[in-house]
Amino acid sequence: MHSITLRSHIGSDGVLKVHLPDTRNTDVEVVIVYQTRLTQGVEAKPLSEFYGCIQDDSFIRHSQPEQPERETLE
């Protein structure tokens, strides 16, 4: 079994082209796991950068119901 990591572009036709080196005239089983990439200029930010970001005084957290007592962990 071989593994290949690559970056590619899927066009409007929805076709992904993958060239396998040294593999010709044979049957293969293919598993594809894909993840879309962020567009250039957009960076993922950690959640901690958003803490306290709502500065609107009308935004409130309503009271929460009392939680039942939990069993202790051993």
C-alpha cells in the first residue's frame, strides 16, 4: 500500500485528476480523504482570540437552571 499527499484544484466540472507514478495497466483500490483549504490571506485563528469580542450591552446570558448533583469519579 502506498500513500500520496498532494494539493490539487477541482474545477467546475468536479473532476479531480490524480497521476500515480509507476502505476500503469493495473487495477487499484483508492480511498480518498479530502479537506478543503482556506483561501489565501485567510488564517485560522484560535478560539481564545474571540473571548470577550461581543461589546454589545444588550447581549446577556440568561440564568441557567440548577444542575443535578453528579456522581463522583473514582
